Amino acid sequence: MKNHYDSVVDFVEAVPRSVNSIAICGTSYTDTGGIARVVEQQALALTKEGFDVEINTLTGDKDAPDGVTLHELGRFETTPYKELDKLLTPIVPDGWRFLSRMADIDLVITHRFPFSILSYLASRTKETTYAFWSHPSQSSDDLFDGVAKVWAKAQHHMETTNFTVSRADYVCAVSEESRSYIASKTGRDAIYVPNTVPDSRFEEVASKETIEDRYDIDPTDTVVLHVGRITPRKSIDKLVESFETATDAEEGYKLVLVGKENMDEYSTTVREKASDDVIFTGFVDDETLAGFYDRSDVYATCSLSEGWGLPLSEANRFGTTIVAYDSIPAVRSIENAVLAMDGNQNDFEAKLAETIGVHADHADRSEVEARDVDAS
């Protein structure tokens, strides 16, 4: 096989064996999970091409796409108990039933541990072809302390150097950076298959007026958007700091943070740094999210560690200007992104200030022109 395919469909169609049935596996299938969105997009694309697709997950809180069966194997939904599912699933009845079901599956695409273990066993006992889909660009254990740090390091090992990954039939990665990284851990020549944004996801777009009315945004405001959970991995606190510095308390600017808050202490830190010009929306549905992409002037992220960076691709689909560090893989496929040097917050703030200044000037000119037209 080649070392690069443009889509998951192209990859599956290139697999030497005949593939009709596919199981896609990830630890969660929720509205707030980045990997869950990739799982959903793969299921949509493959189902559209006529493949028989099922999704396997530990926890799920949304419906699978039409024609796709959803199997939920886990028993816990909250941290830290849901981490027990990752440890116990391979040895409990739900795990055994998964292995039994794989006898009728041609290809299993696995995104996370513990499905890496189950899929490896299936490939050895059920003649199922096993593809591990790699996302990590680096370990995140430096974001945690104590037991959480140990667990983060162990999980990273299980998704990189463990033999259930290195001995997969195929190892795929969502970016060239992730491809190089997983290759360095496994010694395998990984296959690059980029994420894509299906058109069906954003068929409905909330109007700009709806977004402005619902979230108290003035039509003349310059809006900076970020999409993702409020977590240290995304460096949301640094983004808030940079926004406040770049705008220097001037009126007419809003930072909109679309994402779930599930880490109370970190959320408190972020909110303490935020002025009234920072809007926390929590989770929003796809129609509202599309409306935010359409209404926003700039999409900005201070994240330093992304396997891909799917929201950047989504923002680019709506023509939203993007400001990000040059280390984010998704920016490689985006023209005219405004890039700051990796990890240089001062450079990021300067790029953000310059970018929103251009938009603000444009908005001011449009308002003046509109007044001139009314006056005439």
C-alpha cells in the first residue's frame, strides 16, 4: 500500500482483502470529543460509499449516523471511574462479546486504548484486519500531577509504543507530524490519512442575527472564536491572556469560547483571567457551531499539541481567518493562515492584534459607508 491516502475511503478501498464490514472504535462517542467527531466523520464517509459500518465505544451520548450500529461497552461516564473501563474492558463480558462480534467484521479501525488491545486480539483470533489510527503528537503527562500523571504516561505508552499498536496490520496517522511521531515510537512506516469535514455536518447554519441576539454580540463587534473543551491541553488560559493583551480593553471585540467545561479548577483559572468580553457558551449543537464559524472574523488557538486540529479545518470551510502556532498540523492544508512561532506567546499576541485590527478597520469602513448611503 501507499504511504498517503486522501481519505479514509481511499485507504479502505486500497486494503488488499475484500472489505464489506467495518468496525470503528473510540473510547467516547459524544458531542464534545474531538476523536468522536473523527469517528463520526469516518462512519459517515464509509456508509455513504456502501460499507456496513458499526461504532464501538465505552461511553456515548448521541445517536450514530443513519444506518450505523452503535455498541456501548463501558459502564462509567465520569472521571475517574470511566478510566476503570479502559482497564477492565478487555477482560469483562462486553469485551468478550466485542471479540466474538469481530468474527463477522472485515476491518476494524481503532483510535484509542483499550480498543487497541481488543483489536489486536481480534486480528490474531478472528482474521479481522486491524488498522490503528494515531492522533497524538506528544505525551501530555506534563499537564498532570500525582496519579493522573502516571496514568497519562501509561495511556500514552499504550497508544504509541505498546506492541498492540506496533503490531497492527496498518498504522495510520492524521497528519505528517503525527505520522513521523508514531513511526518513531513503533518503528513502522505509518500511512498518512488526513481528516476531512463532511458537507452533511453543517447543512444547517444559524443566522448571524440569531448568534448575535442569543449571545449578546453587537453586529459591529470583531469576533474571535475558539472551539474545544476548556482544558490545559488547549491552553485556553493563554488564549484569554493573549486576547486581553491584543485588544487592550478596547470596545468592539469579543472572544467566544465554544466548549464544555469539565475541569472546575482550570475553568476557574480561565474565568478569573477573562473580562466581560469573553463569552463562554458551553457545548452547542452543529447548527449553532456553524453559525459561530460563519459570524466570526477570526479563529484563534494557542494549543501546542494537536494530532490534527479539526476545528481549524471547519473554520477554514467557512472562510474564517485563522491565527495559530505553526506547529498545528491542520494549518498545513490551509492557505493564508496567520502563523506564530511555536510556543512564542508574544508573537501570537502580535499576530492576533494585527489580524483583528485589520478586521476592525474593515468593519469601521463598512459602517461609515453604510451611513453615507443612508444619508444620501
